[in-house]
Amino acid sequence: AVLAFQVMMPSRWNDLFINLSSIQQTIDELLAGTITHHQELTYQTTEDAVSYVKQHGLHLSVTGHSIGGYLAELSVLFCHRDFDYKEVRGVVFDSPGSGSDVKKFQPNIRNIGSKFRVEDVD
């Protein structure tokens, strides 16, 4: 099963103004160091996905691009930390990174980077 995170882009001018107010709220929440609505939804969605794959004997992969990649990174964190699901795989593209935000969820996690080698891919 694949859980893909996407940030919606406005399709009309009216949607643009609605989305800008939502983006401003998220920026304000991030700057204040609080847990954002998007992070809460990511937590709930990840919990539902883990429950589903465990119930059906499937494997879970998460992915996302840009802010969706950031949410996918948090999803992997939640799988490991909260849902006892270490088999999760994640692939993100052009993510701004979640290193500093992870600290508010668990202070002893370090972002030590990763080394990619084709030989290590399952």
C-alpha cells in the first residue's frame, strides 16, 4: 500500500486566497513551535494506514513532494515511534526537511543523513 502526501494547489483565483490564509496559518503555527493542523491530519492518516496494512498483511510505503515530502517524513516517524510499525518505507522528493520539527515530537532523534547505494535497495 502507498500513502502519498500532496499539498493542494489552487485551481481558481478564489481558491488561491483561501489557500493563502491556510498557508499563513500553518506558517504562524510553525513559527510558534506548535503542532499544526497538517501534522495532526498526517498523524491520523498514518494511524489509519498502519491499521489497514496490518489488518490486511500488506506493506506500507509513504511518499510526497515538497511539503508533501515533509509530511511523509513525519509519517515515517509516527510509524516508528507511535504505531510499532518499523517496516515502513519512505521516498520523498524535494522536501524542505523535518529535522528541526522532529525535535518537538521526540527530542532524542537526530537527523544523521543517509547514504544511498543501489546495492542496498530491496
